Amino acid sequence: MSTYTTDAEFEDAYETIQRTFRSGKTKSLAWRKWQLKQIWWMIEDNEAEMVKALNTDLNRHEFETHFVEFMSMKNDVLDHLKHLEEWAADEIPDAGLIMGRLSGAHIRKEPLGVALIIGPWNFPITLTIQPLIAAVTAGCAVMLKPSEMAEASQNLMIKMIAKYLDQDAIRIVTGGARETGKILEHKFDEVFFTGSSKVARFITAATAKHLTPTVLELGGQGPAIVCESADLDLAARKIAWVKYLNAGQICLSVNHVFVHPNVHDQFIAKLEYWFEEFLKSGKEDMTTIINARNFDRLKGMMDRTRGKIVRGGTSNRDTLHISPTVITDVTMKDPLLEEELFGPILPVIKDNFRKAYQAINTLGHPLGIYIFSKNKAEIDEIISHTQSGGVTINEVMLHAGVPTAPFGGVGESGTGYYHGKHGFDAFTHTRTVVSPPGFLAKLLGFLQPPYDIKNIGK
Ligand code: NAD
């Protein structure tokens, strides 16, 4: 059980970062660069500790941690340092002679203020630190609230943030649902939430009271569609991998797969082959389910399914392992499709791609859709008949790895974007300033009474 931040500690942290933001300290580009460099060293110096913490929380293999946590954080720091001055520079709007050049119009990029970043447990460090990198680049003061469920990672972040980052402006607090609810009673200038659509409803109800801009990075039931023309071996390998990786506890994972009836059996055989291949060397290294509550939820869904378990189905509550499980003969009415699975269970639905996209549209828009096909017309039809945060074709999750492209959901899978400049923008207010010369003010005098309609348009 985590030790949570006390009310007094929270109030002290909140007051401190509010005061610092008002002082203007975080707005200076020098401060932002300094903190970004400190984040770099915080990651660099503590890689071994982070590998250990993530192994404690999730039994995660070091390779996965390097690949999914460190690479994205480090690339982000370098990218933000490189572009900070360019992104933060004033823009001159292209607005013609009078309202543009003569009016002295310019758009300032100002930090929104004091930001609250709430993180999830599945990639507990990177999904807390990546938004921090964007917030610091924008010049915000920041309060971090990592997930209490990944306790070792949370405790390590407490140590690292206190040691490396400016405590006047960046603080970390801890708590569960109740404590986070209390934190949200306070006014922030931005809330950046990564987590489930269910909890997002509590977050937005709380931020609405203060009219706080809120970015929601959520999940959903991301489907894969395997068309008749697909490279079946590739599809099976990629889908098996994304269910093995982090035990399928990924917002961008494949939740369920639609397979064309003519290639269904071949696809299942290849899927089984690839799971066996991965488990040959990686059985012990497979990430575990985060806790007993999630284990019971997944086990309960497996027990209630009306489908047929064709691989896996075994689990161990003591070690929190669930073997990658493939379930066929599933329909959209199966209990497995009632909510985002977030685990190593793969329901397979036998349907062609048209039926598939019609079915996809009966659930909330997902964060990702994965299409396996060699037919461009078919791919275009699926894309134009669905909505999702992003789409990856003949691969999985790759749309989230394009560093300069926006990453975010739509509808049920989220609101707002980050990654690259989109992250900077998420924490920035664009403020238009106009300072017309005296003669322009005189010219505009005709707008004041006494009104004369003949002057309009002259
Ligand atoms: P969660 O919504 O349960 O918790 C996220 C955070 O919210 C935690 O810090 C938690 O302490 C806090 N919280 C929980 N209940 C709360 C409440 N009632 N009021 C206020 N705060 C509360 O999510 P999770 O289980 O940590 O993560 C899994 C979910 O996150 C999945 O749905 C997944 O798809 C999604 N996710 C999305 C992304 C993305 O980038 N879009 C990334 C990772 C995970």
C-alpha cells in the first residue's frame, strides 16, 4: 500500500508551484532548457533503477523497458530542446496591411500556467514524464500525480523528481482515486490525464467546475482487421507480439480481431505458431498482470465468454500470469467485448472487412485501428468508414511512433494531442496582441457613433 501525500504536503506543493509560476520563473527559456537537460540526466543516471522498478511492478523485461520507456523519453527531450526557441517564438499573423503589419499584431506563445499531469500504471514512468517534458517546454509549472498501482515506479519517480528537478516549480504527489478527487477540487490551468475512459468522466466532471482545459489520453477497444488479401504470417506475428508485449496492457494494443472467413483457420494456426515462438524464449519474461483486481477481471471475462479457447486459457493468480489466450467463435455480443480488455486475451471474430467496420462503429471510436490487407481500395474503404485516433496498416501501433505527428484519440479514446510540437501546443495559450499606431486608431474612428451606413466598406 502506497504512502499517500498528506493534505498539508499537498497544500505546500500546490502553493509553492502557484507562487513560482506567478513569479515568471518558468517562462524563461533558460529555465526550460535547464529543466529539460535535468530530465535527460534524470533518465540517463537512473536507467538501472527504472528497469528494476518496472520489473517489480510488472515483471517487465529490461529490453521492453528500454524500447517502450527510455527511447521515447530521451528522443522527446532532444527534440524539445532542439525546437524550443522556434516553437516559443512569436508569430506574425498573415492578416494583410491594416490588421496585420500596421496593427503590429503578433501571437505570443504563453504557458497555460500550473498543470496537473495524472499518469496511468501500464507505462508508469514514460506516460508521466513525456507530458512533463511538453509542459516544461511550454513554460508551465507542474504537479505530477503518477499511478499508485505501479508503486515501485511511483516511489522511484518521487526520489528522482526531488533530486533532479526544480522543486519550486515541479512537484510530485501521490494518491488513489479519492485523493486525486480531492486534488482536482483545486484549480489548475491545465489537466493532462492518461488513463481509462471511465475515470476520464470523473476527471472532466471535476475540471468542468473550474473550466480547466483538459487533455484526455484514453484507450478503447482497438480492433485489427485481417482481410482475405492479407499477408497472414505478418498479421499473426504482429498481433501475437502486441498481445505479448506488456501482456497486452497497452492503450494501443489490439483488443479483438476480425478475420475473413476464408483465411480464418490459416490465421489461427499462424497465431498459435507465433505465440509459441515468443513464449519459447520469453515465457518467464512475459509481463504480468498489474494486480489481483485486474487479474480477476480478466479471468472473469474469460470464464464468461461464449467463445472457444483455442490457445492459452491458463493462469496463475499467485504470480499474476495469464498465458496469451486466443478465443475463436466470438461475436460482438460476447461478454469479452463489453469493455476494453487490457490484457493478453485475443477474441477472434470471423467476418469480412465490411461487416468488421460496421461492427467497429457500434463501439466507441478506438485509439488505433490496424488493417492487414494488400488491397488499397479495401484499406481506403475501411479508413473512410471508421473514426479512430490513428490507423496503422500492415503493422501495429506505428502511428504513435511518428515523432512529429499528433498522438491522441477521438471521442471515447480521448481529446487533444501531444508528441513533438503538439505537446508544446497542449500546454500553451496562443495570445494575440495588437498595438496599432495612433493614425490607425483615428482611421477606425468611423466605427463609433454617430453611425453612418455609407461609411461601411469604404
Ligand atoms: P485509470 O483511469 O484507472 O487511472 C489513471 C489515473 O487516474 C491514475 O493515476 C489513478 O490514480 C487516477 N484515478 C483513478 N480513479 C480515479 C478517480 N475516480 N478520480 C480521479 N482520479 C482517478 O487508468 P489505468 O488503469 O492506470 O490505465 C489504463 C487505462 O489507461 C486504459 O484504459 C488505457 O487504454 C489507458 N491508457 C491510455 C494511454 C494513451 O496514451 N492514450 C496510455 C496508457 C493507458
